[in-house]
Amino acid sequence: MHPSRDESAQLYDRHFTEMMRQTGAALRACGYDALLLHSGTAPTLFQDDQTYPFRAQAAFKLWVPLVDAPDCFLYLEPGAPAVLVFHQPPGFWNKAADPPEEDWTSHFELRLAGDRAAARRALPASLARTAFIGEPFPELSGFGLAAINPARLIARLHFARARKTPWQIECLRRGSRGAAHAHLAAAHAFRSGGSEFAIELAFLAACGLREQELPYNPIVALNENGAALHYQMLARTPPAGHHSLLIDAGTEFSGLATDVTRTHCARDPDFTALIAAMDTLQQRLCTHVRPGLDWRALHLLAHRLIAELLRDAGIIRSHSEEALESGLSTVFFPHGVGHLLGLQVHDVGGTMLSPEGGEIERPPGHPHLRLTRVLEEEWVVTVEPGIYFIDELLAAARNPPFGRHINWSRVEALRRFGGIRIEDDLVVTRTGHENLTRDAFRAAAAPALSAWPAGRGSPEAAIPTSSAEELVSRGARAASSGD
Ligand code: GLY
Ligand code: MN
Ligand code: MN
């Protein structure tokens, strides 16, 4: 059951209280009294009057689900009223956003400001014991701040971000439902013969988000394009044949990111079996997710299991331990098994040793692992094993010591499928984990949703399926007629 609107407000109340407690402790440890956060601005293109899409910075959206409001400030001082200075520029070229009115605003004194000078006047007269976090802007030097982006304070806040509050976890549940719904629509567009672009349109329509509202640009890769780990080309025309789709795409709900990958095969039984084997492997890895798990051990276990899978599939000839020791498994699985997830898709602090900083080293030979810490309750992680047929890595592997351990005719036959990745988002619970992604896929068929405010990125925000399908087929027609 999802919480009711009242319960959601209570979850936010607890979130606010906990963030104030954590921030107060971090401020005290670093010798400040208050924190000033800026939401950010949309940068302007070179010699142009156009801007890049606005993205609220993570330290700001940690506090408020306000993701599309540039130039806003939060003033946070433990024991004093929290202040939200909401930017409402005058002028007739744009429509200024209405000040937020949702339940969470009861925690803030709301002040409106038309420009930065007005914003400064809306803040306390002295900021001499206030630290600022955000992208600096020219007027900031006149604000009289104690510090701008102090590294020690940021380290403490980043370290703490691994643990999510129940409100954040509920937002992730909601976002996961949107992601599952959108992945099903994307799979349907693939099976209907859509281009990469049409498949992405189907995803966007189904979760009701524009691309700039997603936590990262979707990876929508047909056939051999699945071998590019962060593929971004979005071909407008469908390929001659649809062999496979690797789609890595997440939603954002109230500032919290989901990160989900599925791989589909059109009809080849051999590659379909390989996807099923990877799915089983991924589920086996998930069973290990619980408090106390050293993430480096899970990464190395993923390599052992992937080496077994590759051997069983006739792709390599080495034994599992040998393939791990020699580095052969990294030819096919070059990225990390997962990472922290939250306000950023690759959330901060994944390799931090302590709130003071320091680094927990990655295992030698695994430079791309983004998480090296030991899991604790209420952290959110992705589990995302994969195998890929990457030209660059395969070309290098033809030489000793790997060349004779690889079945090259098998690799040649599989290249056209690109790769496989299966990625779920998991909350670490007291005794194990909750798999947000699998739960959401299971629930995707169930229509009833609760009174929790229908945020962008949830299934309720979607364009109804029939018009979404019409959009997709229009996109496909436009692509094929060269419009
Ligand atoms: N979507 C990027 C990743 O899976 O890490
Ligand atoms: Mn990921
Ligand atoms: Mn991903």
C-alpha cells in the first residue's frame, strides 16, 4: 500500500527534521551557524540568448522537491525558521512560476524575490557565520558569507547522503513505478519495430517527463549499439533488422533518481537464453544485498559469476577464478556492479572513508567501480551486471594473454547484439533489501494508485497509452519520410 496524502506529509516532516539534525551537526563540526543553498541557474550558450536546460543542484533538492525553479535560495539555521527565497522575475517574455503551495512549504518562511539583490535583502542581514553551497555567481562576493563551498562541510554532507529517509525511499518507490511503466512502453515500441528515437519517445510519453527532467539521458541502443556503455546517438531510422534493445533509462520523482536497465531480444533463442542467464545472475547478486556487505566483494563476485556465464555460453575457455585473476572478465564486463543512487544518478560519497574524507580504494584492476563502502540500512544502490562485445576491448584482447582463451567465432556471432545489462534499484533494509525495480514491474499492471501527490515521473503523469502510441507511430512515420 502507498501512503495517503497525510502520511506523505508526515514522511516529509520527518525528512525535514532529520535533515536539520544532520546539517546542524555538520555545521557545528565545521564552525558555522547556518547554511545557504542556491538552486542554481541555467547556463547561457556561447554568444547566444538561449540557455541550457536547468537542473536544480542536489544539495538544494535534498530539502525541497522543487526541481524547476532557478535562482532560489534556502537559508537553514538550526533553531531558527527555515527560509525559502523564491525567484519570481518580473517581465512579460516568460511566465513566472507560481510559488509552491504543497504541504512541505509549511516548513519554510516563503519570501519572493525578483532578482539577486532582492534575494539578498530577503536573507538575514548578517551571513558572517553562514556557509554557502552552490555554483558561485558574481553577486555572491557581496553577500558577506563565512565561506563558499567549504570542502570539510561538503564532505560531511556527502558522506551522510548515502542514507535515505523514509520520505526519499517513498519517492524512489513512486519513481520506480513510473520507470517500470515507461520501460514496458519502450519494450512495446521495440517489438513494433521502432527506431531508437521512437523508443525514447515512448519512454518519455509513458512516464510523462521531458528529457531534461530525467536524471540522465536515456541509453537506447539497438543491436550492436548496446556495446557502447553510455550510447547517446538515438538513431531516427529503424535498423534493417531488430535483434536486441538495451535500454538504460530512469525517471526522477521529486528530485530522486531511478536508474533501470533492461535488455530485450527480438527472436534469437541463443541471445534470449543469454539474457535469461544474466537475469538469473543479477538476481543472485541481489540476494547478497544487506547491511554489512562490502561492495567490493559483490563486485568481485559479479566477475566470478560472469566468467562462469561466459564459459557456460562458450564465449571464453578459462575457469572463473582464472578469468578474474587474469582480468579476462573485464574485457566483457568493464564497469562497476553498481553505485549509490539518490539525488544524483551516480550519487556522491561512494568511495569515502569517513565524514572527514579519505578514500576506500578500489580493487586493483577495477578503476570504474563507483562504490567501495560497506552497506548500511536505508542506503539505495543499483545492481547492474552486464556483458558486452566492445570492439575496442576485443581488439586489444586478441593479443596475449587473452587471445587464446576467447572463442572468437562465438564472439563474432554475438557481436550484432551489442551487449546485455540488467539493472535494478535496491533499498538496503535491516535484514536484507527491498528491490524497488522488481516490485514496480510486478505492480505495473495494477491500475489503482494512492492519494500521494501525483508527481512528474509517476505513471499518473503519463500520456494515456493510446495517444502515446499515436505519438510513437507519428515519430516513426516522420523518421521514415525524412521529416
Ligand atoms: N545509467 C548509468 C548507470 O547505470 O550507471
Ligand atoms: Mn547505474
Ligand atoms: Mn543505468
